[in-house]
Amino acid sequence: MGTIIDGKAVAKEIQKEVREEVEGLKRRWGMVPGLGVVLVGDDPASHLYVKNKEKACKEVGIRSEEHVLPATASEKELLSLIHNLNRDKEIHGILVQLPLPAHIRSEKILEAVSPHKDIDGFHPVNQGLLLSGGEGFQPCTPMGIMKLLDSVGCDPKGKNATVVGRSNIVGKPVALMLLARHATVTICHSRTAHLKEEVGRADILVAAIGKAGLIRGDWIKPGAVVIDVGVNRLPSGKLAGDVEFDSAKERAGWISPVPGGVGPMTICMLLFNTLKAVKESLRRET
């Protein structure tokens, strides 16, 4: 039976390290890391997510500045806010909560965020640095996945890694991160012809396609490390991942639960990237 990967515990350890570094910045430089959070509209899930991020920021000593615009706000208004945050020296990281209203072009907004403050790692410059092996900001969820692998002593080098999902937020970047760690990577998606066989070859499986229970437990290679990124709301109201958890844990060596696996790591890595932005701003100034 597989061992459960406790994302909450791993996140707690990283947050402790971030808090200690933030306190050090305050003592040495008198600097308080600042995060600018931009939220457009009244989507309940987005508001809850932002609230959780603010709570996490407070716990580690990061100042969170929330900017809420109505769903009717224009693209021009939002761009103006982003430009102001780019110029604000007390704001070191900018987070634009997605999704945005349909009349606003997300790619236009994300490109407007300074690459130096793009703690979500969505700017084309940072995406290009990830592709080329540079030192830009990387997306938080894929970073959290790699930390979870490290936490259980899973070295991707030489292993077969299968990523189910090809989004710019999770699937593609985590595939690049695994490749950078010398895994042999396969990317699958909703049109993959023989998904069962592809999954069955995986020493490391990352499920990030957003379909509850799509990946059957009996597909899992015995001893595999399974990271389930899916967060799906069932008719019962419960949350479920993309992997059939109960049957998969009978075959996996390690498996992350939903909730309590990848979710806590995403917010944790947001704090990590905000701290990184502060340290890089200091290097640019000295």
C-alpha cells in the first residue's frame, strides 16, 4: 500500500524557512516583502483562494495588498492598475487572480506584469527562461510538485515520468522541470489514444487534467510516485482528484491526496517566489 504524501506538512516546513528569511530581511534591511493581489469580479472560488493567500502571507510576515475591481472593469483600467503596481517599489510581487472576466484578454494582462514581479511565472519571459533552463520565476504549482517529489526522496533522473495534462499553468511547465531533472518525460492529454498504457509505464505520474477519477487505480505501475493535481467537485460536494485514490494507493509507492496534497504547496511556493523577488530586487539595487 502506498504512503500518503502530506502536502500540508511539507508546506509548513517551507513556510517556516520563508518566515525566517523574511524576519532576516526586516532586521538587516528594514524591508517588508510586499505582494500586490489583483482580483477582478466576484467569483466565490477566487475570493476564497485570495483570502487563503492573504492568511498565508500574514503568517510569514509578507504584506499583502489586495486590489479588487468590479467584473465590469475595463481592460484599460486593469492595465493601469498593473502599471502602477509595476512602479511601486514597496510591491515586490504581483499576482493576478485567474480567471478574468471574458471581455478582458488574460494574455494581455499577464504580459503587462513586470517579469521581475511575475511571481506566478506566467510572463512569456519567465516561460522562455524555464524552457531554456534560465533562472526566472517558475509557476507555483509545478514548483510545489517538484518539492513533493524531493520530500519523499524521489530523484527523477533516469525515471519515466508521465504528465497527464498540457496546460501552461501545470502540465507543460512541470514536464519541463522533470526534463531538467533528467527524467524521460511523456505528456498525455484528453486525446491521447492509449492513456492506460502510457500511465502504466510511469515511475512518476503527474495527473493534471481536471477530470475526476479519469485515471484508474489499476493503471498505476506498482511502486510509482503519484502526484494528483486535480481538484474536482463531486455531486456530493466532496473534492476528488483525477486519480481513483483508494485503488491507486494499493499499487503506488507514494501518492498525494486531494485535498491536502498539491494544494497547500501552491500557496507555499507563492510565498517562496515573493521572497525570491525581494532578494532579486536587492541584488539589482546593490
